[in-house]
Amino acid sequence: MNDNRREELFTQWMAEHRGIVVKVARSFTSTSADTDDLIQEILIRLWASIDRYRGESKPSTWIYRVALNRALTWQRDTSRHRVASPTHELQQLEASTNADDQYHLNRLYEQIRQLSKFDRSLMLLSLDGFSYAEMSEITGLSESNVGARLSRARSTLMAAISEDSAFSEDSAFSEDSA
């Protein structure tokens, strides 16, 4: 692949799928500096491996696979595992018109980060609407294993959210608002 085609493809994919890279990085890091570092590392890995994309899967599936593999390697190889505080997390959030929604999104990411690496990956893929077959292709797990692990991860996440006072105190997440 020539450099012009590589640059064109990379630019197109980032315009369409940059959110995947940001979401994966954000779910594997606890500070904005680490998120920025991991995003950069994922982008470098994507750029370097474009020639290996064979078109056998959707670009989004391939981008997820590269991003998740890089995030898992980054987390294993670094000692940057700091406990996130709400202050650090709030600094990461993009400008929003609704601060409460952003705060709850932040708390949700904190809970997702508490899941195991595989469960975290499956949760992200599920939130993006990937099928079990696509998740199986990305992670290398069987479809039945994907379903079982995702079910347990959802239960764990729901239990953590229900115990989180930040969610239970807000009317949008309380049973009284139904």
C-alpha cells in the first residue's frame, strides 16, 4: 500500500471511528494524561498495522481489535495504575451542556474500569452494539463464552451501580422516578 492510500484510509477511519479509540483508552486509564498517552499509542499501532488489514471484517471490528490489544498490552506493561479520583475524572470529560449527565457517565466509566480486562472489553463492544459473533471475532472467545461473560459483567456492573450513592441519589436513576 502506498503512503497516500495509507494516509487516506487512516484519515477516513479516524473520521468515522475515532470514538472507538477514545472509548477504549478511557476505559483502561484513570487520568487524562494516561488517556492521551494510550490514545496516541493506539493511533500509532493502527497506523503501523494498516497494511495488515485484509478487509475480512468491518474496519470498526479491526480497529476495536487493535485498540483493545494495545490497551491490554499497555496496561500490563505499565505501572501507571493510579486510583482515579472524581477530580481527575472530571478533568477528562469533554464540555457538555448537562453536567449531571457527564458526571454520571464519568461514574459509569469508573465502574466499567473495575471489571476484569476481558469483561471490560466485552462491555464496551456491547455498548457499541456489536453482536456476539463480532465480539467473538474481536476477542477470540467462543460466542457462548462471550454471552456468559457479558451476562456476568452486566450483573456485576448493575450491582456496583446500584450501590453507588451518586447514582441512587439522582432522580434519573432512582426507582421513584419511574
